[in-house]
Amino acid sequence: MSRIGYKTVDLPDGVEVSHRGTNVTVKGPKGTLTATFAPEIKMQVKGNEVNFTPTGKYDNKERALHGTTRANFNNMVEGVMNGFHKTLKLVGVGYRAQLKGNTLALNVGYSNPVEVQVPEDLTVAVPDNTTINISGINKQHVGDFAAEVRSYRSPEPYKGKGIRYENEHITLKEGKTGK
């Protein structure tokens, strides 16, 4: 059983936490994040440390919420302090990406380019034609947008062509063998 929920979260200098009931706001140098946590888990702020404790009987639901709440709060603190980023690579002949204002245009083997609107809270950079850098302060939004972009052409298992994460390893299958 995981003991993540019992770990304290240390607040770095420059990060402020305010909570009213189940609403929690974290302010830092990179921005502000707000979230609503489950009422079954109580949050206690003492100086630069934040602890989470279950309020009622410690059943399966509260056990799951305990670690999840602590991990989500820790991600909020990390996001307003350092931010999160994902890097995608386009692998394939003729595959390329372009950033046109607030739109990401992907040429990934279809007859027309796929155009994806970049959410307002994320920053997307295309340093070269085959690399896409996605960054932001909300870990879930960064991961969701990276997964959405990857879904337009997931890596295929025979040649490995497609959009993949930077350090993702694709296990290639062997093709058909002749007689």
C-alpha cells in the first residue's frame, strides 16, 4: 500500500497557499492554480509544510483520495514553481510541424494538414520541423494536449513512423517473411 498521502509537501520560497473549505489556490512565480479537492481529506498548512489527513473512517475511497489529493497538490506547487514540459518528435518522411499564431499545423501523412488550436494556458514552440515543445504550469493540461497531438498519428509498430514522446521507445515488429 502506498504511503504517499502521509508525506508532507514542503513549500518553496515564493509560493503562497490559500484554502477555503475544499477550494485551494496556489500562487507562485509562474502563475496561479486553483483546484477543488474532496471534502473527505483535510488539508493543514503549518508554516512551509502542508499535510493531508483523512477525516472519517479510512475506507477504500478515502485511501485512494488521500494519496491522489497529496499528489495533485504537490503537482500544483511544482507547476507554479518550475512548470512542466513535454517534447514530441515527428518521425517519418515528410512529417513536419509549423506554428501559425495560436494554431499548430501538422503534416503527418494526410492529404491536408491537421490544425490544432493551442490552449491559452499552454506555450507551444517548434524549434525545428520535427520537434514540438509543450510547456505550462498545469501538469494535466500539458499531458492532455501532448496526448491529443500524438493521437493524430500514433507511432506504428512496423517502421516506427508517427508522433512520439521524446524518450519513448517503440518496439518494432518483424514484417512478413517470404517462403
